[in-house]
Amino acid sequence: MNKLLKLLEVIVEAFSFMKIVLSPLLIGLFIGIVIYANKTDNIGLTIGIVVTLTGLIAGILLALWARKNSGSAVEFNARINASPDIDEIIRKDKPNQ
């Protein structure tokens, strides 16, 4: 059972890591496609690929930085996705228990 939980933890960490990597990668990919669409020769293709790879490298570095500073990619994503303003509204609506 312990091995199954460890496997689940690794899978969740990997998905969180990929979620962090995807943001800069998709931005680089979009910019690369725009560059290639405007310049459809080998130079445009090369620049587009370089920009996309730069986005991938930036995403990996961001994910490693986030994991190092937050302890894990899951904790980083939890902080990013947290909404303390909504939590505060929910606390105000609940009567004291």
C-alpha cells in the first residue's frame, strides 16, 4: 500500500511539474508559429524552433525553481490556484460554530 501511495505522489508531482512547464512552452510555441507564418522559409522555421525550444527551457527552469523554492511542484501549483479572497468570503458567510 505504501508503494502505491508513493507512486501516486510521483505521478501527481510529475503532472504538476508538466503544468508549470507548459505555460512558457505554449507561449514560445505560439510565438514560434507566428514567426514561421510570417517568414515561411528555412530561416523562419529555424527561428520558430529556437523560440519554441527557448520556451521549453524556460518552462523547465521555472518548474525547477518553483520546486526548489516551494518544496514541490504540487505546493507551488496549490499556492498559484489558491483564492484567499473567496476563502475570506466563505468564512464571513458561515456563522461561528
